[in-house]
Amino acid sequence: MDEKLINKTLLYPGKGTADYANGTKVTFHVKTETVEESPKVIDDSKKWKSPVELLLGKKFKLEIWEACIRTMLPGEIASFSIDKSRYIMFRLIQRPS
């Protein structure tokens, strides 16, 4: 993980190890906010029907999420501040056709 572009803040510690093999299925919630004095919520998976499911190593569209998840222990809650340059591809994918 490029520590110049990604900053992790531990909010609640997890237990176990973060040694995830490719093909491991992880389930998690994600909340995306702007980085401002008064942050604006862009997405919040707790408002969706179900949490995000990700199979590690399967070329997920947002590789940055996989990189962040691989640093976390089961049950851990963390906040990641990610440089906007890492989201350029996401913006292109999400743009309506």
C-alpha cells in the first residue's frame, strides 16, 4: 500500500491475522466521504440492501479497496484517507453512458 497516497487510521482493533489468500471472500461496509471541514457523504453501504462482498485477487474494479482490506484484521474498523488520484478510474466507470 502506497503510504503517500493512503493513510489508515485504526478506529477499532480486530483479532486474528490479515493473511488473506486470493479467493478469500470478505464482507464489509464502506462509507465514502469528501475531505472537507464539513464532509459530504458520497456512499454509505449501511443504507444498501446488504454489505459489500469482495473476492480477493479477482480484479475488482476498485483495486484500492482490496489493498485497504488486506491490511485489516477480521472485525477491525478503520478509516482510510485516499488521495483522489486513486479514484480516477472509479469516476470513469461510474459516469453514465
